[in-house]
Amino acid sequence: MGIRIMEKNKEKPFRLYLPGALIFIFLFLILLLLIIPVIFVMAGLLIWNLIPGEGKRARAYTKIFFSIPSLFWAMSGLTVDIDSKDTIVKINF
């Protein structure tokens, strides 16, 4: 995982590369901020599953919520190239 940003201007070359370990540290810090809302969402889905008559819809939303991490796992190995007028951005998942 990494992000590489390169400038197309040959006179002043500019390159920035963020290695995967640094990105994981940033994601871990963001995860710490998101852990409390995630716990509240999980508790809300559990309570919603217990309401009579709402089980099917609640289970569908629960499956969607818990499938989000598998989407990120499936993106591993994906490379995205963004080419603009001034820069080239390459993102490796």
C-alpha cells in the first residue's frame, strides 16, 4: 500500500511517496476516533434486530455494515493511476 505523487514538469521535478506503514499509522489513528460510533452502530443494529417485525430489514443492514471491511480486503493489490495536467498520482492498495 502506498501513494506516489509526481509532477510532470521536467524543470522542477517533484516526487512524494507515502509508504504503506505511514498510511496504516494514519488509518489507525482515524480508527481510534471512529471506534465509538462503530460501537454505537453495532448496538443499534442489535437492538433493531430484536424489534418484532423488523428482523429481515435489520439483518440486511447488519450484513451490509459488516461487509465493509471485506471490501477493503478485496481491494488489496489494486493500483489506481490518476493523470492530470500537472501531476501523476499512483495509489497502490
